[in-house]
Amino acid sequence: MSMQLEHVSYTYMPGTPYEKEALKDVSLEINKGEFVAVIGHTGSGKSTLVQNLNGLLHPSKGTASLDGVDLSGKTAEAKQARSRIGMVFQYPEHQLFAETVYEDVAFGPRNLGLDPEKVEGRVRDAMKFVGLDFDTFAQRSPFSLSGGQMRRAAIAGVVAMNPDYLILDEPSAGLDPGSRDAVFAEIMALYKKRGIAIIMVTHSMEEAARFAGRMLVICKGKVILDGKPAEIFLKEKERLLQAGMDIPEVCKLADALRARGLRLPYEITDAKRLLAEVKRRKGLK
Amino acid sequence: MEPVIETKGLTHIYLGADNNRVTALDGIDLQVMPGEFVAVIGANGSGKSTLARHFNALLLPAEGSVKVHGLDTLDENSLWKIRQNTGMVFQNPDNQIVAAVVEDDVAFGPENIGVPSEELKARVEEALRAVDMLDYREHAPHLLSGGQKQRVAIAGTLALGSDCIILDEPTAMLDPKGRKEILNTMLKLNKEQHITVVYITHFMTEAIQADRVIVMSEGRIEFQGTPKEVFSRVEELEKLGLEAPLAAKFAFELRKSGVKIPEGIITNEELAEALGSR
Amino acid sequence: MLDITLGQYYPGNSFIHRLDPRTKILTTLLLIVAVFLANTAIGYGTLCAMVLFIIAASGLPFMLVLRSVKPLLFIIVLTLALHILMGQGDHVLYQWKFITVTEEGLQLGVQMAMRLILLLMLSSILTFTTSPIVLTDGIEALLRPFRVIGVPAHELAMMMTIALRFIPTLMEETDRIIKAQTARGADFDRGNLLARAKNMLPILVPLFISAFRRADDLAIAMEARCYRGGEGRTRMHQLAYRSGDVLAFVFAFAMIGLLAFLRWGLKPA
């Protein structure tokens, strides 16, 4: 089962003075069960990329497909394929609209045509996943919640559609460290329990290093790097820095230590491991 | 030297969600001296934003007092003078830009206080130059990046004549590039124009560059000091839901395990120097 | 990202573009009076020549101005048709059942249509040559003297400025909301009128809430920047009349004079 982009290019407002080619001949494949981080500057094309992945935007050239089904088609099959890809936009709490949290989370499942019993089941599951207790929150107005709770309610609304692929655009944007950790804990739980593919757009190298098994680096509409985060930070550091990206703090610290003579193994991108290695070098357990 | 901002026993109470009294600030005593760059950090709900709003009289104390440039915020007649001297930049870059053209927005503040029109143009130009946005003077704000919008907001306070700028989580909604822009702009203004800066943030990488860091929790100042002093208190920070820089955490852990490491290490270079053989 | 310039401003540096906005607003009104004064073929001919002259002076493409008539084309044609087919009059040209085509009806129909077209073209020349921000300045300046009788000139101008500032932002936000709800399976093209109206809720509710939140934030930010209403405010951009504006006024009054003469001065003794 996989998502595919084949030679996809996307141009905004073609034929006008504001024409902009946001994606240039991108080809890639994402399989179910992968956790992919998509990294790039504002304006690099990463938002355009993910919106082509879920069929919200149709490629100007090339095809975007899910398991062989063209996502830009108008057939029922295409519609069904698109419904298997969920997308959580940036600041998702800005899309809450219903009178109760229940109604808002139920919006997605209802649009899928499920009957009320199934809808309730989905809502309960989704709310449980994001850590919003059903009995406490289901009948409350979404607008009476705190910022972090609102975000989780919005995410629940997408999770309730049981997507096979979940795209998240900067899920931690605007959150303080505490709320950020909570959101990621929920995403990881979802990933591990349901085995879905997660595609996460982020600015943070730390987040990519911590959660993703694969990292795509986008620059000026092209995918310039595609691989395991640890490998990219180690082997492609120059190219990352050239593209205006950074490496995680852990890697910077490891580099600083190595520069002062500490001999550390090269593949370290995890803080705990780095600490353990440093302790070893200093003759401790 | 007179402090720019001085609070004595500042207390702020409001009615919470279930109509119960919430003490957002509990007897805060603090001073900010002219030319200082002070960072205020704290978890959500620690009261840091509430504190900021007392500094330009957007909020008034329930108990205690707040004096800005020697003027009491409770004094109605001083209100506009206080807001002129102490500018504020808010978290949402969009929702503080009033006009449809950048230079018109920067002019908004001084227009409000009746600055004569010839002087207005000069002030706007100077302010935009100070934040490196002069080339964008005739642009429409909705086409700017987040970092650029915040710089326009900063220019607005400069044009008003503020010598003290308070920034309430100005980078929370920006990307890394925008965050760097804003921090560097404020550091520059602080060094070159001696603007007093009160900078509220939850990014430790920003707070670490301040002259002084104030750590808040549940409406009280827990402790304060230089970045070195504050960020090496790793355990206390963690208890308050905050994070110390990686190097500080490492230094702490290593010291716990018996490695001889000097106190006050908070940067990678300092740690490397302490541990390395070269 | 969309750069939406409201009022279809067409950038340029022509004589018309450079006129003071107050001049343009007032002379447009004066020329509208002139339009209503015409009642003969010569009169309308003069008006058409005048409009062509103004378009030439503005550097606007003729087709651009002509296209501004499009939105009301239906009404214009309807007016024309009604007058032609049902107009009263003495000189009957054609008759069939209840349809009476009279000469007077034909003339009146053509007049009404001409008036609509000329009015549309004049007002669109105004908005094509004056950016919304400058137009707002002009309106405020014109209304300012009426503050003594309670017209809230400054507040109106402030509202217009803030609206101009936020409309592009809100449009982008609407776009984002539509995308987010579409990604949750919302379909905005389905169903009858009632269903479609209901389907708008997931867009309208978040949009309104966002707009209110912005208004709240903005009000606080304005207060922090010493805003306290229009009293004592100065302005960075000062409007000033120049010789070109005098010429424009003279032209407008001359046109009124000319058309008044054509209407009343040429009556046979």
C-alpha cells in the first residue's frame, strides 16, 4: 500500500503575473507504516507537496496516486482514495465550528456516510486517542477549551476518519513545550497502535530526529535529501546547512565535543545515547 | 539610576472559568533598569503575559503598584505618557497591524499622539531603518512574512518614541528564520539605541542571550539572575515545566555521576572545553 | 499568495491618477449630474465624447472600462427591452397583441440604457484610478467638516482602513478553512439551496470567530499604541489641491453648463 508522486509539478496561478512554480518534478513513494518528516523553509514548497499528496491540490503535471488510484479523478474510487488520507492543518483549532466537541469530531465520520452508531464509536475512539475524556468534554463547546485542548479536539476530528495516512502540518506550532510534548505523545501512540503512515511537516530538526524514520528535505520546490534522519545529519550536514537548515542540538553538541578531542561514535542523534557515550569516555558507567 | 519599571507587591486577580477567583500574579516585586535586556520565562499559566500587560497599563493592579518611568499606572492622567514610553509587541503578527500599507501602520502610533505631519515622515523612516524594513515601506502587510510583520510592529513602537519595548512571546508563531530576525533586531536595538527590552518567551535559545532571566511560576517569581545562574539550575527548571539548554543538562548529569565539571556551564563550547583534552 | 487589490485599482501615473481623491470624487458626482441633464442625441453624444476624453487622459485601456458595465448588463438590457416593448407614447411604430413599440418608448429606453452605461463607466474610472486607501483618505477629508453635525468621519475612515487591511487576510483564512473542512470530507457543491446554506456553517462559524478574535487583539494593540479616537490625531499623508485639480473642477462645471445649455438653451423660441 503506498502513496505515490510521479514527476509532479505544481504551479500556482498559472498564466497570471503571480505565477509561481512551487513543486518541480517531484517523484516519491510513501508506504503505509512509515513516519516521514518533511523539512523545509517557509516557501520551499512543503505545504504544496503535502496538499498534492492528499489530493487537495491536483498536480499541474504528473500524477499523485494512492495504491494506483489517481487522486485527482472524479470517480467514486478516487473520492474513496482521498478519504483514506487525513490532513491536520497548521493551527487546526481554527477550523472548529460545532456546538459541542462531539458534533465537531463527528463531522468527518458523518461525511464518510457512516451510520450514527459507527460515528459514535469513531468519536469515542478519537477522543480517547487525543486524551480528551469523553464524559468530560463531549458535550462542551469546543470554544470553552484551552488552546492545547482545542488543538487536540481538532486533531481528533481528523483521526476519527480512520485514515491510513495522516499528514500533519507543523502540529506543534505555537504550543509551549508542555503542550508540544503531549501532542507528540498522542501522535506516536496513534502511529504505534494503528500502524498508519505519518507524514509530518516541521521546522524542527529535533522533532524530525526524535520521531521520524525518514526525512525529506525540500528546497525551492525540489526534494534535495531523502533518507534516515541520523544519516542525513551526519553525512549530508554540508548540504543541509547550505539549504539554510540546521542540525539538531544533540548533533551540534557532539560536534563541539569531538572538536575538543572527545572520541565519540558517529551515528549519535539521541541525547540519552550521547550522554551515555560521554560518561563511558570519562570512565564511568 | 531610576528603574524604568518598578513593581511593588503587584497582585492581579480575575474571575476564572467557573467564577472562582484566580490569582494570576501574587505580590510581584521587580525592577528593570534602563538599557537592560530582561527575559521572562515560565510555563503556560505562570503569569508572564499578565505581568507584561501591567507594564503599559493595559491591566491595572488589584493590589500593589506598578511604576513605569516613575509614573504610577493607576494614575489615569499618566496613562498615555506611559504607553508612549513603553511600547508593546504582541504574539500574533497579523492582529496588531492596523493599516493597509507598512509606513501608514508605523505612523499610526505617532499620529495618535498628535506628532506634526512633517516630523511624522522622518520618524517613520528612522523607525523602519532601525528594523531594516525601509525597503518595504509601501508594501501591503498581508504579503509580508511573520518575521517582517513583527519588525513592522517593533518599528511602530520606535516611531511612537518608546525607549522601553515589551515583547509578549513575539516569536511563538514564527518559523526559525523569523525567530532569529526578531531576536537579533531586539539585541541590536538594545545595544545600539539602549532600548530597554522585556522579552517574554518560552524559547530557551532566546532567553539565554538576555542580560537577566526571570523565571516565573504560578504568579510568582521563582528565581532570577544571569542566564548562567538561571540555566544551570537544571532540576528546579525541570520541576517548573521548563527546560535547560542541552549543555546545562549534560553538565548536571555528569556532575551527578561524579565527573568534575565547573558550575555554570550552559553552552556547548563551555561543556566541550571542560570535557575535552585539547 | 493572492494580491487582492479591491476596487480593481489599475496602477498608472496619468493626469487623472494624480488628481486629489477629493477632486475625483466630487467631479464624478458633478459629471453624474451632467449625465442626468442630457436629453437629446447631441447631449448624449457630447457625454460619450467626454467619457472617451477622460479615459484617454487616464491611460486606462478602453476595453477595461467598457467591461465594468458587464455586471449590470442584464439590467440594462431589461430596462431597454421594457421601455421598447411596453413604453407609452403617441407615435406607434409597431403593434402586436400587448406589445406596443412607440417612438417615445424607444427613445426613453435608449436614454435610460445610455445613462446606466455612462454612470457605470464614470464610477469605474474613479475606482480604477484611485487606490482604495487613497479613496478612503479622500472620503474622510470630505466628511470631516460634517463632524460638527455628528457625522463620524474619522470612525468611518478607520473602519474602512481596517477593512481594507484585513480583507486579504480573511480571504486567505477562508481559503484555509475551506481546505481543512474539505479534507474532512465536506462537500460544498452538493444539495439544494437550504442544504448548501447549512454546509456553509463549517466555514462561516470559524471565520466569524476568528474575525472577532482579531478585532479583540487589534483593539488592545491600538490602545497600547495610544489610540483614543479621532481627537487630536494628525496625519502623515496630507491631501493638497494643485492646479490640475482646479482644471478638473472647471472641466466638470463646464460640462454641466454645456449640457444645461443643450437641454434648455436650444429650445426653439
